[in-house]
Amino acid sequence: MVAFAFLPLGVLWPAAPAGAATLPTQSLAGVWKTDEGDFLDLIDDSGAGTFDTQVLKDACDAGPRGWVLRGTVNGTSIEGTMLRCDPLDSKLVVDCGLEHLWETPFTANFTDLEIVGDRRGEYYNFDTDSNGNYTNCTFDHYTENSFTYSRMDCPLKNFEELGERYVADESKRADEVAKATEMEGGATLQWTDENLAPGGLKEKAEIFKAGLLTWGYTGRINSAYRAAPYQGHFANLRHCGLELVNNIQSQPDLAPFLATSVDRLKAEVAKHAIKSELYSVGGYQIPVPFVCWREPITICPHVDARAVDMTIVPDDNQTLDWIGAMYGFCRPYRDKDRPHWDYVGDNAFGVDKCKFLGMGPGDATITFKANSPVNIKVEDSYGNVVGYDNATGMVVNDLGSTGAFYSGPGTEPQIVQIFTVNEGNYTLTGVGTGAGSYTLSASVSDLFGVELDEVASAGTAAAGAPITPFQYRMRDDYSPAFPLKLGRFTAAQAANSITWEVDSAAGTYNATVDAAGISMVLSAPEGSVLVLKQDGAGGPARVTVPAAVASSNITVRADGVPLNFTRAAEGSWVVLTFDRPAGATFVTVEGVAGQGGGGVPPGGVPPGGTPPPAPGGANATLLLVGAAAAAALGAIAFVALRKRKGKAP
């Protein structure tokens, strides 16, 4: 006697990431794949608490079935009836006369990715005759068998769901969801309670905005705080884009059933005007947005409540950067995201980099792209390979699905995107799939979704022939330098007369400051300004710089208001004398930069008996800051960059 039972393969319930809440979907509605290869469109009537299915592709050879699963929904639990299918050549169907389609009850739970449950099976006893046929078939008992369905589309989550995912403090969740809803409705300028407190970000940004007016600029603050669920919505768009690309790439016959999901994603990306990488798969152009998506979302600048977006007119580089620096603001993505300003502290002059978090490999995503006809693979400096191995004819991903993505051989454009990034060389190689020209590119975006660097190469491919290797070196740090460079104390010649060594684009030179309360000197590679930060008392000031760095047109202002000054030439030096008004914060001397001069004089003693200047260049700029006394210089605190570097094994 032989026993036979309907037993599908069982799977384990997927564990949620450590510290992460299980995130339910709003409904079952969407495209699902059964563990037997069927594609289903689950139709959820949430008002009635019931659901049904439309069969998109039936793996049953006796089909197509009109439905596969139907029943009731209660929260994240479902139960009802499953229509099972046995192949037409099944011996239980052929020899025992059982129906190939049969109904059975089930219960299950669902998440945003899977339906996992149990359904009832039937166990039959039978004999086997000399020809191998089943005889004397009799039902024996019921069995319990597990099943798993996987979601193939990607539903965009609502703010309540995103709040569960990204707001750990339940007491703040409802407020964050409300803020996100308001932002989606157009209320993009929001502040936290900390922002609104005296001395908070709002006050700092408003002071910066008001200060811009005195230099002839107008500024408008467009956005500040971004609620975590709202940023989570952008992260959701990115995850959905990658998930759709991956599902269609691995299962091309799924593509016709995902048009609605792709269209929904494209519409949402377009509505928010998010810069994206386009992936061509299955006849679709699927956008994968460049956004701040890595967890925790709270590290994103706007969610962390340390950034504002401002529209400033006119929008230039040099002047805006040094003005922003005086008010503690830095524009870290000047050429990529011009309106974005990070607040880096009241004493920002000691900060080496614009970004506290850094932009090194551990914070970055690197994207390699080939516009074919080529198949490509990428190898990092540790020997990890992602892409198509022409020698074996296999796809390789040594970093795993969470560390890298490959769009697959034959895709156009062909993309390798690496999330587990290491510093050092990345080498792209490949083989031609036909004759024609190709282009290769490598781009780096930081964890906030801003593209930091891009390089490209071109060549001509021949079918079966290797292409010229393309190499990109991932730098240790992509953080831009703070626009103001700290000068070094050199000598004190007399009371309130101090010489500083400062940096310029062409080298270093010495400058002497005669004024009470000056404790710091800074320089900027770009811009044409010298700034004194006052202690409030005001008073006379005398600044001596090499003539080669002083332009013919100099303007002196106190908090943007023009001041009278005198200018005198003394040998190879220029001496500027003026009175600093009491109460002013900044006195700026604009135009302290050479205009095509021949460099700083090689020798000479500046007026007042200060040491001769070091060799330097004509494009130097200065910034002078006064706060307490020269002796306080040693107490300047420097903010260390926090680095996160992921090394592959």
C-alpha cells in the first residue's frame, strides 16, 4: 500500500529587520505570484471586508481558472477558500477519478511583501497494480500544508503606514503623519518646535535672509523641516522602482501585468519632480529616484531639521558662499542642489567640511551605466564582482541583493548599482554583443540622493570582443570644503597688531591686522572679501595686505551698509583704514583679490615691522573674525566628521 498527499513546499515566515516594525499594507489589492507560478490580481473590497481574485496567468494546465483565492479580510489576516489545481495527467485524477480542480479552506496573514498561510490538503490511500496504475483509491485524512504568495507590484504606502515604519516614537507618530499630509497638500514650509525656539533654525535662517538684503540679494525660504513619513514617501518611491525593475528583469512574463503600478510610480515621481535614473525593462521606462532613502530616515538633513531650501536672486557662487558662511550656513551641493543650505553652527569657521556626516564610501551609491551593445561587469578593489561574467555565461552578484543591483545582460541601458561601496578602484569590463558605439559612465550619489560626481568614456564594440576596461576611483571623501579657511596665528607685533598666515588659491601669504578684538583670520579660495567679526564695541581698524591681492575697486560695509575708508599704498603693501561701528556684527572689505597680478612680492616688510610674507598668489581672499582675544585662538573647537565605511568581506 502506498500513500500520497497534496503537499506543497513550506516556507518560514520572514523575520522583520531588528528594531523595525512590521509594516502592513493598506489592502491586499495588487499583483501576486503563487508558489506554483500563477499570477493573480487580488481585488480587495475593503468596505465589505472581502476579497476576490482575477487570474492573470494560470499555471494550471486544466485552466484557466476564474479565481484562485477568495474570502474575508480582518486587519492583516485573511481566510476563505482556495481553488486548487492538479495536473490533468496526475494519477489521482486519471486513475482515481478525482477532480483536477477542487476547493479547500485556508487561513493566512499578509505583509506588504508576502501572504503566508496554511491550507487544508487531502491524503489518499491506494493500491498499485502490475501496470503501475492506482486502484482502490480511498480518502484517509486531511493535512495542513503551508503556502506563500509573493507581491510582484509595489503599492505606494500611505502616510499612516510610513509613520509606522519611520517614526519610532508612537506619541509623535500622529503629528508627523499630519505634517506629512499637509506637505503633500502644498504646505512645504514647516518648522519643528526646536526650530521655532529662540536661537533655533528659523531664527537663524531669517537672520541670514535679512542679511542677504544688505548685499543686494533677495531670498525666499521654500522649505525647512520635512516630516519623516514625507521623506519616507520618497524612499518608498525608490524602493518601488528597484523592486519593479528587479521583478520584471527576473520574470519577463510578469511585465504586462504591472502597467498600473509603473504608471502610478511614474506619476508620483513626476509630481514631485524628483531626479531619477531610468531603467528600460519589459518595455517600460521605470524611474528609480535619487533621494535620501537609507535608514534611519532621521539622518536626512531636512528630517534632521538642520537644513532649509532658499531661492536667492541673483544666484551666484562666490559671494553667496562667503555670506552664507558668516551666518553659519553652507551650500554643500552648490552645483547640484543650489537652493539647499545646511546650518553648520554659530562658530562654523572651525568646520573643515560642509557636511557633519561626511560623504565617503559608506554614505554613497555608485552607479555604472552602459549604453550598449555590451554586457558589463564591475569589480571593486576587494575583488567583489557584480554583472555578467562572459566566461561562464552567468550573472554574478558577490554583494547580494541588498549590496548591489544589476539590470541584467541585454538590457538597455545596462546598469550596475552598488550600495555597499568601498573606497578604491572600480573596474568596469565587458564584451560586445554586436557592432556599434557604446558609452560607459560612473556616477556617485550620497545618502541624501544628491549626485556628487560623474565621469564617462566611449568606444566601439564588436560582437564577442572585450571592450576597453573603464576604471573609476572612489574617493575617501566627497565632502566639499567649507568656503572659509582658517588662518594661522604667526606673530603679535604690538597691542592688537597680529600677523596671520592665510591660504589662497595660489599659495599662502601673511596679513597683518591692527584692531582690538580680532581673534581669527580666515580665507576663501573663491570670492573677494575680507571680513571682521566684531565683539560689538566697534572702533578703528587697520588691515595690511600685499598689493597683489588688493583690487582697484574695494567696498567696505558694516552688516552690508557702506562705510567710508582710506586706502594707502606703502611699497608692496596696501593699508586700509576705517572705523567699525558699534553694534555691527560683520565688517566686510570686498575686492581683496588680485586681478591678474603677478603674485605676492617675494620679500619686503609690511608696515608695522611684521615679518615678510610667504610666497603666495594673486587670487587670495581673506576673512578676518574678531570675538575675544588672540589668546583665545587655541580654544577653537573643530567639528570632526563622522565617517561610516562599509567594507565588503
